[in-house]
Amino acid sequence: MIRKAVIPAAGFGTRLLPASKSQPKEMLPIVDTPTIQYVVEEAVAAGITDILMIIGKGKRAIEEHFYRNFELELELEEKGKIKELEKLKRISDLANIHFVWQKELNGLGDAISYARDHVGNEPFAVLLGDTLVRSTSGESVTKQMIDVYERYHESVVALEEVEHDKVSRYGVMDGKVIDKNVYLVNSFVEKPDPKDAPSNLVIAGRYVLSPEIFDCIDKTVPGKNNEIQLTDAMRLLLEERAMYGLHFDGRRYDLGNRLDFIKTNIEFALMRDDLKDGLSAFIKELALEMV
Ligand code: G1P
């Protein structure tokens, strides 16, 4: 059973400046909820009960969001705002959430290495804190990956198909399909030149890893951008163990990217009963003004 998840959230978010100057990019809201809360909810929906967040300077707001705010709770109670109060309490009850600081921003592999003591000798999930994934089947993508892990008892990465000229932004998989949407991984390469990419199936920011990954990270030398890359550590793990890829049915939203950030807000608002009518009327109005 997989109970633990690690959410790396230490990066600066330079692509979202100035919005991310004094607030963590993971706290920027999608409609009315910080991005990272959706990530935690995805993990919880997959049966995760224990979450370690890797944070750093300027990320305190994430801690405050997941801890209780007694003064605010009292205020809401006194004013009879029971619905808001329940919503607030639910956040701190989602899971046992812990925090650790990454001393230096030295890559995703380095960030994950800080989870070693906390994770111990169990398989665990990794969910990037600035990326949302939504499955069309409605089932949490992390849950689908855990199901694959339970079938093969080896690490699993979520895969997404992207246009060939975009592969240089991602970790790219080389492998072969062995079951519906499931790949047996042969290798990975981090952010290759499109002409050297083995496929257009890329790592989509969700992983279920066996604990041997920590030894592999220790052996990993700096790679792309002179950072310790998780993708390189996974390539080392592949020398000893099998690994699987799940091409999940759904979409990934990269919230470190401005256009994706805006699109995600619109898409998520259109899925909300309280907002969809007003927002679609506004979009139609705008579209008419633009023709
Ligand atoms: C990281 C990983 C990369 C993965 C990507 C998904 O890159 O290193 O393999 O495809 O996340 O978002 P980053 O976006 O942190 O540069």
C-alpha cells in the first residue's frame, strides 16, 4: 500500500514573475483555491495519508495554508459563517503534512533526496507542486499510477504525449507499449534536442517510485542545467529494476506557464456550477466584441 507522497515546491517560479516574487507560485489560485491544494487533494484521493513538501525561502505561505488558523476559525464561527468554517477546517484535515527545506536549489533529484528519512523503505508518490493533472475518467491520476504499481511492483511515471518540437522542455521516455496505456520503459532522457528524442511521450510530473531511487540520486552527477536531475537518477534505477509508464487519459496543466495558468483558471471556472453561466456569457460577449 502506498501511503506517502512527496511534493517538491521549492523552485522560484521565474516564469510567473512578478506574481511569484513574494508569494509561492504554488499558492497562486485556480479560481479560489491554491494550485498546491488541488495537488494535495489528488494525492489524498489516491489514498495518500502522509505528505512531505520540499520547500525553501519564500514558501512559508504554503505552511500557513495547510495549518489551522484559530483566530480566523473563531471569527467565522462568531459570524455564523459555518460553510466557510467547514471548508477551512477541511484543508488542515486532508492529510498529515510535513515540511522540509531544500538547502540549495540544485534540481528535482536533489529536492527528492531530502525525503529519504521521511519516506524510509517504502514506495512513495511524487507530485510536482506546480502541475495539475486531470483524468477524463474522473479517477485521480496518482490513483491510476498506484494501481499500475500494485500490478507490477515497480516504479511508474505518468506520461503525456506532446508535439515533437516541444519535447525539449521535458523528460522523454523510450519504451514499448505492453498493455492498454502502459509502457515498459527502456530509458529516459532529460530535455533532449527534438532531433535526439526517442519519442514524444514525456514525463508529466507524477511518479510512483521505489525507495531504491534514493541510492540512485546519491550516485547521480549534475546533468541538464548543471542540476541533479530526477530523470537521470531514474535512468540509473533502470539498470537494476524495471519501470513502467502510464499514458493517462486526461490533461496536464503546467501552472508555471502564463498562458496555461490563465487557460486553467477559465477551464476550472467553467466546471463550477456557481460560475459557469456568468463566465460563459462573458466569454461570448468578449468573442463578439473581437470579431
Ligand atoms: C521536470 C522534470 C521533467 C518533467 C517535467 C514535467 O522538469 O525534470 O522530466 O518532464 O518536470 O513538468 P521542470 O519542469 O522542473 O524543468
